[in-house]
Amino acid sequence: MEERKITITAIEETPDFNEIKDLIIPFWPEQFGALPDERIVLEYEKDYRSKLDRVKYLYVDKRIAGWYRYSKFPREAGAKDVHTYDIAVHGDFQRQGLGLILMKDMIKDSRSLGYEKLLSRSFKNNEGSIRLHRAAGFTEHMKTSDSIVWELDLHAADRESEE
């Protein structure tokens, strides 16, 4: 069996959301309402903040297989915490551990930039996201009517990774 080359690359410029629409459109939460594909891409473009958001793509061989985006929280210059906005693995690559690879990279990346806490959100009906957050060491911070908000102390995560 041929070994796959897995790499994660930071996207320094504004992402081309059309390039990753296979990763954003299938994962558009039903709670956000049904929209045409072009409108979903526009929503991502409108929401992106170049000086505050951090984006990385995961490649399997030379194909984009996943991505994540996190941002300062609140979205202002002096924030000490960050929040996951997107993390997704293409359907062709799911259930291969790539989501956890992405999440661990996001944790390492945000810790290396000096952030203190990583927050994230899962809709209660997204069992894959819930499993991923638990596997990555997040704890439940709070619940809303439709979501779980997760929290990870990046300093504690740093200590655990050293053991």
C-alpha cells in the first residue's frame, strides 16, 4: 500500500473560498438556513477577517482534504483567546484521523502564538464534531439550545503534551 503525504499549510493571503467550496458547502449548518452554493461562498468571504483569522489547509498528497479557521475572540486586536470558526475534512477523507490531526495542529498553532484559551462550538446534532472535541481534550464550557461550547486551556494542553 502506497503511503500518503499529509501536510498542513498556513494560508497567508485571503483564502479563495471557491477553491475549498467542497469543504464548506457540505458542512454549511442547517441551523444557518438553506442557501445557494454561491451565497454560501459569499458568506465566507464577508465573514473573513484577514488580520484576525488564521487559516490552514490540510493536503493529502496534493489534494486539499481539510481546512480550519480560527480567530481572536472577541475579534479585536488585544484578545488573549481564540475561537474555532471552521474545521472540516472532505467526505472522501473522513474517518481517517485527519480531523484530529487538524485540531491538534490548531491547538499547537494557537498556543505557539501565545493565546491562552481555545473555544469552539458544535451543534448538538453533529456527533462527529462532538467526538473530535472530546478526543482533542476539550471540556464542555456551556450549552445553548442548539450547541455545545467547548473550551481548552492552551497552557494545560502545553503541559500535557510535554508529558
